[in-house]
Amino acid sequence: MTQFSDLGLAKPLLKALADKGYTQPTPIQEQAIPTVMSGRDLLGIAQTGTGKTAAFALPILHRLAEDRRPAPRRGFRALVLSPTRELATQIADNFKAYGAHLGLTVATIFGGVKYGPQMKALAAGVDVVVATPGRLMDHLGEKSAHLNGVEIFVLDEADQMLDLGFVVPIRKIASQLPKDRQNLFFSATMPGEIGRLAGELLKNPAQVSITPQATTVERIEQSLIFIEAQRKRPLLAELLADRSVERAIVFTRTKRGADRVAKYLTASGIESASIHGDKTQGQRERALAAFKAGETKALVATDIAARGIDVNDVSHVFNYELPNVPEAYVHRIGRTARKGKDGVAISFCADDERPLLKDIQKATRQTIPSFDRRNDKGLAAAAAVADKLAPPERYVDPRRADPRNNVPSELRRKRNRPNKGGGQNAQGQGHGKPGGHNRGRNGGGNGQQAQGQNRSGGGDFRGPKRAAPSERWNPIDS
């Protein structure tokens, strides 16, 4: 059996691994680490929970430690791109833990927090930066960061990057990288677009594939329950009440759906919290910390937020709603059965989700064992009170959220489009400039003042009346 000590890693790295109790590498670590240490580009395909992070973090730290040099100001030597804040934080924490005895610096760059601390961290240069594409593009645009000193470029969870629409920003970032660099490309699945992106970035890469595309972990006991959509919440509460469920992640398709499910579970006596893109960074960190500490039994999450959830003791995963993308099913259930443990994945399927189920079973090349709980009288009674426990929130149009926008449309038109025929008649009865020209803003005709005086006809008020030329202040006079 191969040991980490057989891979040629630096002694400080071996000491950090021993401190964490790691002695044997996973299959992807065993194959990827020597390749990355040699400086060759790598394409790695492996499921979540197989140790992909250590597969690139350990050899990167080894290479940086062997060739110590100061990072350029506002620059960094290794760049890791991640799709979500949580995953970026997790990767950075792993870099810090494995490099605890090396003295290398690590920083995270992602949205949802202030720019100041990130700019300060980058100012003197950093050895390793873990970033999300959007915030990194902001720093590049503000010239608070540059990519001139990048020696190693890592793209992690590439398939999720595609789902989130990050392919264009990734190409823009890659265009600013030095041509002489090492590229590492990791993904759990390999859709066609990701394959094309890999072809653009990688140069004669070694390929490490631990599992076939879109396959599921064998240690996960999968099942499917057919149920009406309005009865999913009572069914979920019933299953979570079972003692065998120690810690569970519940997946929904929408952010509002995640909040609503979490609210219902809490009202039913099950400690739960939701995590999604609309939550602040502080809210997401507190929810995740409470879940890791065992203070909450269920964490309700969307696919985007769930990529950074790295909790080893998740006993169950519930697909409250089936994902729109079949590959997302693999990522969801991969939150359980991590590091060799067993897990359970239970999916709910309403009648309108059957096409999604068909796509999932086709992509994973399996038929998921199913049970039918439709027309269940007990769930029907519970569903009748579900909306009382967690009533659906009234949707508020963001444009109406500001009371200043709460103005009837006809009044807005009057205010924004002044009536040129101010006064009593549409033809204009106000005062105009001498000479009989109709130049008054709120009226026309003959008069002695430039501004119309009669505003009762609905014309807008443009500010204080302008002083006559004879009354204006002249610096020569003073």
C-alpha cells in the first residue's frame, strides 16, 4: 500500500499530514501528486469526496517551498479558481493546514465581503490565492491585483463553473496569465463545453480519471419517493425525525424554496438553517458552522452554495427537488459517504419532475429504487397545516422595495414629462421673455420673466427662479 512518504513530498508536508492523521493517499492523490510535482499539466476527473483538493494542494506547496522566492507586489505565485465562496474558503483552509510548517502565505478573494482587507492582503504579494472569478475580475479591473507572477493555475470544479456561467470570465482571466505556467484542471464530470475549455488551457496534459463520467458512489444507498409537490414538506419532516438521520443536507432548486423548507422544518421542531446565494457571507458562515458543530440537524441548500460544504459526517442527503442538470445529482449525493463512509440519498419526485428523473437515470446509467407515497392520508392531513406553520412569503418586487418608487405611473409621467402648456390653457398663459417668443419653460406668450409663474397646470418644478442679469453677482463689482 502506497504511503504519502513514498511520493517524495517535503518533510514539513509529511509532518502536517501526520498531524491530521493522514498516512495513505487516495487513488487520485496517488496518481496526481507525482505528475504535478514534475511540472506537467494535469486533467483530473474524480467525484467529490475523493480528495481532489489535496491532490493539487500538496504538490503545489511542495513546488513553492522548493523554489522559494518573494511573490510580486499585488501578485501571487499560484492561483486557484473556485465557483463558490464556501469552496474557496475550504480550499484555502486546506492549503493553510498542509502548509502549516512551510511559512507560505495564503489568501482568499471572493464577493460578499469588503474589498479593503483583500486589497491589503494582496498589496505585499501572496504565495497562494484562492479566488472566485467575479471578485478576481473586479480586483484586476481596479489594478489592485495582477497575474504577471502566476506560475501555477488551478481550475477546480470546472463543470460547476460552466453551470454558473463562468466560462467567459475564466477565458478572460486565462488570457492575462503568463504563457509559461503549469495548468491543473479538475472536474467531477466532463461535459462537452468543459472538454473544449480544457483543450484551450492545457498543454499536453496527463489525465487522471478515477471514476467514469456521471457515476455515483457505490457506498451511497439511493432511493426515490414519488410524492405530490404540496406534500413534500411533511414527508421531509417525517423522514428527518427518524433517529438514523444524524446530519442531513436538503437540496432545493430555488433560494426562496430553501428558506421556506427551513422555516417549515424549524416550526416542526427540527433544527435547520438555509444557505444560498442571497445570504450574506456572515449568515452563510454561521449556518455552516452550526451545521458542522451539530447544532442544526438539517442544512437546506441550493446547488450553488452546496459546492463548498465539506462535512465528513453527513449521514443523509435529501433531494427535495430534482436538479435541472443531471450531473448535479452526482454532486448532491456526493455530500454523503465521504472518505470511505456509507451514506443515504433520498430523492422526492413529483409528477412534473419525471422528465428530470429520466435524464438523471440516463446520465448515471442506473434505475433508482422507488417507493410510492402518493395519496397518503397522513401526509395529506399534515400538508393541510403546512402553510400555517410556514406560510408562503409575499413576493416583493425589488423595484417597489424603495418607497420612493411607490408612485402611481400617471404621477410619474407628469413629474418626468412637464406639461409645456402650463397654466390654464394648453397653449400657454404664463410669462415669456420679451419680444413675444414662446420660450417660457412652463408657458409661453408675452411677459417679463424667463420662467413661467403658473405651476398649477402640472408642470414640474426645476428649482429656484434664476436671478435677472442685473441681479447676478459679478466678481468685478466686488
